[in-house]
Amino acid sequence: GYLFMATKRGIVKKTALSEYANIRKTGLQAINLREDDDLIEVKLTNNENDIFLVTKNGMCIRFNEKDVRPTGRASMGVIGMTIDDTDEIVAMQLDTQGAQLLIVSENGLGKRTKISEFTTQHRGGKGVKCYKIVEKTGLVIGAKSVNDNNEIMLITKVLYRSKVKGIPQGMGNHDRLSLF
């Protein structure tokens, strides 16, 4: 298997799991990051997955992980998604994690979109609009792959729990459910 990593600036990296076999007490370098970048998510993959990257400005890209050649631990990675200077990646998910992508915004609104509605592109593109940002919604704060039978917990200063089934579904501009 592989460890697949994504950074907030849109860099992705895939490294063979075997490279992490002998971890010292002091740890191992997993990725070489630029000063203005942070690692946001790491997933275990099998070289067959589609990767979803979602930005705070409501953009999303889907590409196959085979577009990213494996590199060593100390490398930086490649561009997974081209984003402008005001945007950043807030989530990475795999196509195998659920049938829908749940997107949640900072003002507590959310919606689900079937992952089948996202066209597979090549890595490095700008992606497509997956969440319309307006004053009411605020920016996107996260995305998770879900199924109808899942429950989600959203934590602010208060913990909210909800059944996924009740959250609106669809790719277009439609009413979003207030999640908190």
C-alpha cells in the first residue's frame, strides 16, 4: 500500500508504506513542506483510488491516484490541485470512503453530492465548483465521504449529532441544511 498526503496549498504526495517500516524514536521525515504550507490529511491507499480535494472557496477536484507517481519520504510531492493565493485545501477524501461527499461550511450549513456526479480529471487542474459560497454559508471548513446510514458529529463549542440522511443532496444550487 501507499500513504497519500495532501497539503493546504494543493500539493499531493504518494509514498510506499514500506518506506515507513523502521521508524526511529525521533520519527521520520514524511514530506518536505514549503514554509507557507501545512500537511492537512494522510490516507492509506492501494494505487486504485480516486482522490477528492476540496477547498475553502468551494472548489473540488477528483483525480486518480495513478496520476501521482510514488516518491521517497523526503520529497515535496506534486501539484494535486491548482488554487489561487486566497484559497486552500481543507479536505482530502477517497472514492472508497462513501457514496456521497458531505460539505460543511463555517456557518453550519451543509450538503451532500453523489461522488458519481464528479467527473474524474487529471491532477493539477482547478477543479469544479462544488459549494456556492455566499454570506449566509461562509467558507467551506470540511468535507467527508458519507453513506445514508452514517451519523455525523460536528463540534463547535457544543457537540451536534445528526443523521446523514436528512442533509440535502445534489450538485446544483439548492437549499442547504443548517447543521448547527
